[in-house]
Amino acid sequence: MNKKDIAEIRRQFKLNNELMQIKEIFNVYVVKDSNDIYHYQHMPFELLEDEQKELFIHNFKKVLTGQLDRKLFELKFKQDAEDSTQFILHQGLLGQQTEEWTKQMLRIVEKMLKDRTYEMDIVVTFIRAEYMKPMKRVSEASEESERDTVYSHPFILCSINKTMDPKKELLFDYAEKEFKYNIVVDPIINLKAPISGFLFPAMTDQGQDVNRLLYSAGKANEPDFYFTEEVLNAEEIITADEDKIAFEEIVRNVTGDQISTRTLSSVYEEINHIVEEHEDAEEEMAKLDYRDVEQVLTNSGIKDVDRERVESAFETVIDDSTYEIKANNVLPKFTSKSIKIETKAANISVSPQDLRYLRQVELDGKLYLMIELEENTVIEGFEVAPEELFEKVEEQDEVDS
């Protein structure tokens, strides 16, 4: 799933949307420091009050919110897993009877509690729903409505939420004209910040893929590896940060520890060009193998880049010369000041494309960061006077013959 696919299904979560039918909701309550299910409850989603529906819908949208490979991860199921969660989810999706569906979902919760206890009470919420995706028109001139033909996408979404202790408050009773202490013992379910969740199966513009699912972490770059590997039985996660670190190590392995700002800016421009080409063609996310990296470095002006050397760097850093790095993971946001430069005197933010206007120079044994400007600098309302970088040396009046 790419960000467009995720955004499309996230937009469908709203009240009274005929294209998104949430049929059933199943809540499971687990008490902290326990391996037991305390309580569970199932009901048709339509029987909830509108206020309750809105709370849950907002929660489901939160599960589908975040950047790919940072908070959201499309994962592939392991094919040889024992008690496969892929099989459990597929059975739950296809089951016609509510009892069969809830039975399968309880199996997933039991897997969550098999070798782990939680530090707080949690609520695991499952919904079984159907997204009716309109078919694209054959042509603009076609009179057929976009909703005359739709593709049915049944799916299961899971949201895991922690509970919070109720606030202790002082209330004023208007009728009795007295102050009262508000005593509430029931825990509050925090639906605003799910700690985990997933969508099964993965959905793209081309259809559904039951061999994959979309996993949602509670925090960016902090996936729950126990949950993804032992509960979901998915393959290993590679985060965006890990991809970025691997790319940087590969480049250092090929070019050395130092690189000029102009060259680094060119590297980012080359990668951005690859990303844009894939987006314009509406292709899958751009990936860089060792051949692509060799081409990027060569086009960026780095001399003596050898393809075998790049392949060897992949093998050294990642232990897999066939690995493909996701281009978006190594590219800072190209049009914003996403590169942070921290110095003792000042912190500077610059966009990848403007990095070429910075230089690090050495003068009299000291390092300086020089910025090329198009106009005079203004500080606190004062225009800064330009200074000569080098002192002029007076020419000799006489030249030795």
C-alpha cells in the first residue's frame, strides 16, 4: 500500500458513508499484569449511538495515520508460521456467522497474551467492514456514474488502546448549592492515541493482497517487534531510519567519510528525480538496488565509482547485495528545510536542493561555514555590512629582476 491507497481508505471513515459499511464491532478488555481476557462484547456497529460511532471512527482513522516505514508498515506474512495469524484473519473475514468471527479474533488476543503481560489495562477492538470502491470511468465522455460499478473490499481493522485513570475533580452542585468531590472509578479508554493496530488485507488500487497487512505502530520508528513477529507472524520490519542509516554507510563505504555539500545536494536531487518519476507513472514506491546507487553517485559527480565496489558495500553493510533501499526513506523532504545543521554558534535549517549554497572552508586553521547569499542579510532590523574574507596584499613597487 502506498500513501495514496492509505489516504483513500482513511477518508472513507465517516458517518453515514454508503461506500464504507462497518458491520460489526468486537471489544475485548484485558486487565494489566494478567494473561486472561477479563471481558468481551460484540454488537452490530449500527446499534451504537452516533457519538460512540464518531469516537470509534476517529480512533480507526488514527490507526491509519502516519508516514510509511515510520509509523505505518506494510508487512508480508511468514509462510511457515505455526498457528498462522494470516489463516486466522482469513477465516474471520470469510466466516458468515458472528460466532465464528469473534472466535477467530479471540484467538489473536490469546496470542497477544501468550508470552506477555501489559503494564496497563488495554482494550482490543476489531471491526469487520466492507469498502465499496467505485470503478474508474472508461473515459470522461462516459455517462456511466462512478458508483454504478463498485469493487467490494471486505476487511478487518484492529485497534489496541490503553486505559487511563479518571481525573479527580471538584464539582459544584447547583441544586444543592454545595461543592462535591467527583468520585469516578471506571477507567477511561483512550481512543485518541492507539498503541497499535492493523488492517487486513492490504489494499491497493489494483485490489486486495491477503498475503500482506498494514501494521500501525504507536510511535514513529518504534514498532512492536514482538507483536509483528510473534502475534501477526509477519516478516522482519525495516524502518525508514534503518534504511537511511544503511544508505549513508554504503555511500561512506564507497566515497569515504567526507563529501562536499554540492555533491550531497546532487545526490539528493538524483534520488528525488527517481521518486518523482515513479510517482508520475503511479508505480510502486521507488527502490534503489546497488546498480541504482552506483548510477546516482556517478550522476552526482563522484569520480571512480565502481559497480562492483557498490555491490560489495551492500554486502558489507546489509549482508545482502540484492537488497533494495526505499528511495523515500533516504531522501529528506525535498522542498522544505528538512536538513538540520547544528554548530556551536548557531543552528541552521536548509532544504536538500539549497544545500549546494553552503560551503565548509578552512582559514588560518579554523573551520567556517559559508553561505552563498543573493541579497544582504538583515539582523534585528540592521543590514549587515559585508566584510572581506581575505586581506588584500599591497603590490610591491618594485619587482626583483
